[in-house]
Amino acid sequence: MESVGSLVLRKEKHAEYVVEFQKDKAGYEYVASEYLRLSGIYWGTTALWLLAEDEEGKEFKERLPREEVVKDVMACWNGDGGFGSAPGHDSHLLYTLSAVQVLVTYGALEEELSGEDRERTAAFVAGLQSAEDGSFRGDKWGEVDTRFSYCAASCLTLLGVKPLESKIDVPKAVEFVLACRNFDEGFGARPGDETHAGQVFCCVGALTLLGALDRVDKDRLAWWLCERQTKGGGLNGRPQKLHDVCYTWWVLSSLQMLGRLHWVDRSKLIHFILSCQDEIDGGISDRPDDEVDIFHTFFGIAGLSLLGYPGLEPVDARYAMPARTMKELGL
């Protein structure tokens, strides 16, 4: 196991933290996260898959029973084909993607959603596209954001929709994403919005899945991304902001898709992530000495996987899912 100074990834502690978070359904953190619970299931379970094996060679993913995970996901499915953040919540594109990601990772998509149900989910996603400008809404209430352009392209691809043109207007979807590009070659949430590393991931990911990544200047965009590395080794989302573990994923995955992952200082970034661990109770925080949470735990582990940290399962930068899962799907 790689170490940076005295720091090493506490895999066992992080696995314990994730399992406790998922199983303690009466705990404060679990109850307080109802509004994004399905994404929490995705973050936690995928973290276990990426942690791979413990010292005895047993897979961490086995610590959460597959049947329970799938049951929790399906409890969020609605009749319109979408998934809500928790049972009884309205369908939303963010949580629909999280649900599909988990079902695909656990090989449960086809057994839980019949062909007719998968078609209904695809129709829910496609129905959120604007015929006017190609953008996507997150739900029936109408918020537009490039996050949803990525979610739609990823979700439809994972559902096995081929070609994507059979469900959505791909050229218009591409043009909307490009309309959100700024002078620095980065992307915002909507046309005219400030460039943000999280939105860059969404737009680079969407363009990759839509077959249009050649429409960006890869060197200029990668330069903006690698400039997000601070003196402390971590990455921030915008100039003059503090570094944050979650941007490890947004920045690195984008650089990976652009073919320029080597443009960051790997050792300093690994040191920053490892310094954000709770070495006693497990979990990873946004910055050293802050409170840990399931969100930053997942993105810290996923970032380390992209950096090639030993003992971790490789992650696919396009889908934020285990690379072997995507290989099995032929993606």
C-alpha cells in the first residue's frame, strides 16, 4: 500500500464508515440526508466497490447485502419511470441516474426493471429535454443546468439506448452544452454562468458521451483545470477558492477524458486527500480536520483511484463507476 510520509489510505476504516452510514437508518446523518439519499446509496456502495479487498482478500462490497441495496434503490422508483431521492419523493434526473448506476453496478438493472419499465425510464429522461434549445430540466419543475445534460446522456447510455438519437436530439444537446462555454474554455451551469470545475466535468462528460469532445480546445481547458491545484496540493473549483477533496474528482476525471491527467502534481494531491481522512472512525472530509461525510468519502476514494493509488479498483472517469463494470457492458 502506497504511503505519503506517514499517511496511508485507511481502507478498513472507510469501509466501516460506509457500512455504518448505510445500515444505521435511524442515525442523524442518514435521516438528515433524505433529500439526497439515493445519491448517498450510490456514493457509499460505489466507494466499497472501489476499495476492492480487505487484508484477507475479501471484497468490501460484500459487507452490504446486494438484496438490501437493490431493495433500497427500487423503493425510490416512481410510476413515471423516474426515481426520487427517497421513497415518496418526486422523480428527478439526478436520482434517476444514481439509481441506474447502482442497479448497473450490481447487475440488477434487467432483473428489477423489465424492458417496458426501462423504456419508461428512458422516456422520463428524454422527456426532460427542451425542444427549443436542447437543454435538460432536472424534473417537472423546470430547473435547467448542464448537470442534467450529463445525467441524461449517462443515464440513457447505461440503459442501453442505441443510438441516443432515437430518444433525444443529440445535435441540440451538444449545442446547448457548447453555449455554456466561456472565454477560458471552461463551462458554467447555463449560458453566461461562471466556469466551475463541477460543471466542466458535466460538460466534458456529456460531450464525450455524445461524441462531440472534439469541439473543445483540450489544451486550453486542461490548462484551466490543472491551475485549480493549490499550494496545499488539493484542487479547487474556481480561482481564489479553497481546495476541497470533491474537486479531486471533478478536475481529474475531466483531465482524464481530455487525455491530460498527468498535468497535476500527483504526490501532492494524494497527500492532501490522505490528510483529510478520519483515521479513527473512517470517512473523508472536504479539508483536513473538518467533519467527514459520505459525499467526500466517495469522491476522495474515486480520485485516488484515478491517480492509480495501489489496492483500489480502477474507476471509469466518464461514468464514475467501476471500470470493470463498464468493460463488462462493452462501454
